[in-house]
Amino acid sequence: MKQVTIKDVARVAGVSFSTVSRCLNDSPLSSKATSEKVKRIAKEMGFEFNVYARGLITKKAHTIAVVLPEDFPKINVNVYHGQLLNIIATQLEERDVDIILTYQRNHFNGSNNIVRLVARHKVDGFIILTEFPSQQTLDILRSESVPTVFAHFPATEMISDFDCVFTDNYEGGKMVADYFLAKGHSELVLLAVKEPHKEFELRKRGFCDSAKKAGAHVTILEGETDFNLTREMVAEHIDVFHNATAVFGTDDLMALGAMRALQDAGFSIPDDLAIFGFDDSDLAHYSKPALSSLHQPKEDLACMVCQLLFSFFEEKDAGLPHKAKQIAIKPIFVARGSS
């Protein structure tokens, strides 16, 4: 018996290949009615999803490489990216596809791991969690037309021709400011990251733009995404907080470090100062009171990343041109005891 293919399902359902792919991958871009119709037809025709997933990969390595951030071992990076990685791995496992973990640069000889994997045909595509891809990396991905999706970090001009899925950091910063303003807070402190990372800059800009528009005053302290260093910084500038009523840490570790320093100084949270973080990492649950934070929608992000990657495989297999997509996903507001 002839094996049922995605083309057969698309023909019977009266939709495009891309629509079938989105429906089978539970993409939020497909309507519920269309998804139910396509899945019903696929089931009736005896279509095997895992066979389809592997069939999309033209080089038949059946393997995707996930490129980790260079500072992945650091706790402030690993807390979030470790969770995201687990969700991505599960998504790929459901599609019967193997996963390779690597870094952009070989830490022993300095060579480019992505170039090596492409040259040796070890993988069929990449999910890249690196904020600063090298020109060599981008050149090899472009020249070989390797299906690639950049994940988590905000899109920049240098990767505008690649698929990219990320949290809307600007909107997140704005959401926290609007929450504080609605609570009547007008003297705010922002714990910003002094290193040039676009995600933190966007959070800062969204927060400050919203506060400025409402006439609120924002004092900015710049530090690092580190619990102990933030704790020390806040302790050194404790006078700043006597005039404030709310604090926004641009990641959870900064917010938690600030909370500890303020409690050490005799402040009551949230009675004297409301505190909000960003990431909604597991650490947010362990403080007393529990930390309010913006949840980065890791589940939605991972789903969309895999959807885009497999759509790329489908287009390549069908000889269709690929049009890059830049998708920003709104964070989720989680208020707890600290605010």
C-alpha cells in the first residue's frame, strides 16, 4: 500500500502544504476548525505524523542542532535557557528527531562548530540560542540554505533574513510600569543591566517610556544579572529606596537580590516597596514573599520555533522559496506576594 504523504492530506483537505504542517504541529496560526478538519482527514487516511516529520528532512540525518549561549553554564543564563532547552527537546522528540547540543565556538580549538556540522552533514537544521552569531556562522547558513531558527533573543538587523522567535521584551517592561502606575506608584527604581544586551535594553525602554508618559519618576541603577552583586549594589545605594515605592528588576536574580538587601535594611515587602522581576524562573517561588514576575512563554516559543523549522523543511522539500518570519510573543503577567 502506498504511504500517505502530506501532499495527499493537503489535496483531500483542500488546503496548502503549509496549512497541513501548521495544523499537525498545533500552531496557533491555524484556526481550531481548520486544525480539527486536517487532523481528522489525516487520521482517516492513515497518515503517520512521525514518518512525515522525518520525511521532511531531506538530508536524512534526522538530527537538529541546538546552539547554546556561550555563557550557558552561568546560573543567570541556565535557569531560563535550561528550561527552554528541555521544552525544545521534548518538541523534537515528539517528532522522532534527534538533538545535538553545541556551542557556536569550540572551546578547545576556537573553531566554528556550526561550520563543522554543516560541512560534515551531521544535522539538518539549527535552533540557535546565541545572541551574537558570528559572520562566519551567518555566511555558512546562508550559502548552504540551512533551515535555521533563532530563538529567545530579540531579532536584530544582522539576522533579519532568518526566522526568529522571541519574547516581546519592550511590551514586558511596559506591562510592569503600567501595573505600578495603576497601583498608585510614582517613585520607581529600575535595576538595569549595564552590559549591552538588547533584551534588557528593551525591557528598560518599555518601562521608562510608560513611566515617563504618565509623569512618574524613575531612578536607574545599573548592575549585573547576579543575585549577590545586585544585593551589594542595592545595599550601597540604600538611600535611593527610601524615596521609592516600587522596584523593577530586569531579571529575577536582580529582583531577588534587591529584595534580600532591602529586607536586610528593614524594608517590608510589599508594604514599603513593591518588587517585580522578569522571567518567572523557578527561583521566583522560593523567596518570601514569592516574587511577582513576567513569565516568558517558553512553551509557546518552543512550539513556534519547531513549527517554523519544520515549515522550512517542507518548503525546501517542495522547492518553494522561504520567507523569514520575525515573531514576538507577549509575556504573561504573574503577580505574587512581592507586589
